[in-house]
Amino acid sequence: MPSPRNQRLFQIMQILRSAPGGALLSAHDIATQTGVSDRTIYRDMATLIDSGLPVAGTPGQGYHITAAITLPP
């Protein structure tokens, strides 16, 4: 069962942060890890990018972090 959206967005951030060397991650790879469809990941990535998360990428190409992400304690 998919997690609630706010938990999934946080999970996506963690997945992107853990990618070795800023490697591109496909929406399918992220979807597999979060238990949702590729299309849901496309929408979630658009939300994260619009909110100011330093992520670059496009659907069909992959996504990666462009700057360090730090979260408050």
C-alpha cells in the first residue's frame, strides 16, 4: 500500500540524497522503491522542484540532486 503523499515526498528526497555521486535516477526506479506508479513520481517530482528542492531532470531522462540538501534537526 502506498504511503501518504507527504511521507512519500520525504522518502523521495532521501532516495535522491542517497544516490551515489549524484547519479541520475529514473522515475521507474524511484517508483519501485516507493510503491507507486511512474506517473505519480512525475507529479511528485514536479511538486518538489516547484517547492525549491535543488533537483534537475525531466520525465524519461531521470532526476538528480544539484546541491546539497540539508534538513533541520
